[in-house]
Amino acid sequence: MKQYVILVAGGSGSRMGVSLPKQFLPLSGKPVLIHTLERFLEYSPDVQIILCLPQDQLAYWQQIRTSYSLPFTYPILETPGGASRFQSVRNGLQHVTGDGLVAVHDGVRPFVPVSVIARSFELAAEQGTAIAAVAAKDSVRLLNNDLTNTALDRSRLRLIQTPQTFQVALLKKAFEQPESPLFTDDASVAEAAGYAIHLLEGSYENIKITTPEDLAFAEALLTRESTAS
């Protein structure tokens, strides 16, 4: 089955306290987004990557592409993102043609294991949906409307990651519905359209780089990987 990856990279640098968008921040000498791309190309050089970036970042991305030697010979399909994640993914889906499988992944999750990518495509082929998730480590409490709070059983909670992978026809159908503020990820869009959500084991190292602390942790992970190799 044809495999697609929609990489959503619409972040700014606001929570980093910098003006450079976080997907372009340097991580061991390369932009975060380059590391993410390399993970998917390590999984398969045949996967079709669709990169969703804000319109005003596309020119800067072209400059970056010419500055780094990337391990592929075919072009990445680049498309402007929207004002929200929902709109960006919907824009990316317009470039997915025919049947197959499509994974949606955060451009600032550069440590997704290749094994998780592979398993997500396998499970989506079998079940229609495949969402990476990990168990909650910390105790969790729910804030109630009356300002009280209630303890939750963390053994039943999962922290959702990406990739979130789907059969193409399923995800396209789900994105025909109007956007809702309750759509925090692609799984919530598919669930609202009536599709069952199937989870697969993610990785605690599959972090989303959002804050300076995340970037420091990412540098430590890369140092450990280079030492191990």
C-alpha cells in the first residue's frame, strides 16, 4: 500500500523565547525538522512526505534544504499550512491521492523510533487507525467545574503522541466534518466521525520540542545516541 506522511510544522518560537520557529532551531548542528525528516526516511526512502509549513516560512525552508545533505533523491511535497492544525492536515490531505495509508506527525518530534513508525503503518493497515501513546507516569487529577479536583486512575490513562496513522479514505472522510475546538489531534477528528481509535506503544523519548528544557533534553538524547553508536 502506498504510504504517506504529513509532517505538520507550524510552530513559532514563542514558548522558546526566541523569534526563530522551533522546527528550525539548531539541534546538534541541524534544524529540528531535518532530524525528524531523517527518521522517516530511515524507515523507508519510498514514503511520500508532505510538509505543511506556514506560507511565510516556505522560502526559509528552501534555504535550509540547500544547506544540508538530506538522504533522499526525490522531492518533498511542500504545501502551506492553515491557521490551525486541523486546517494544516486538511491541506496536506489534498495532496494524498488514491488508496493507502497516511501518517500525521509533528515536525518537532525528532526522536520517533523507526520501530514505532513501522508498527503504526502495520496497525493502521489492519485496523484503520493507529495512534502512538504511552502510559502516564505521574499522578493525575481532574479539575471539576466547582473548582474541586478528583484523583484519576493513571493506569487507565495514556499520553497521546504522533505518528497517528490512518487508512487514507478513513482520514479524508473524517476531515470532511467542520472544525471543532475539541479537535486537539487527528485521533479526536477520526473519533468524532465515528471511527474506533486503536493505540500502539509509543516511546517516552518521542518528545515534542516546545520549551528550552525540551531542547536541552533533546541534545542529551542525541549525545547518548552518538556515544552508543
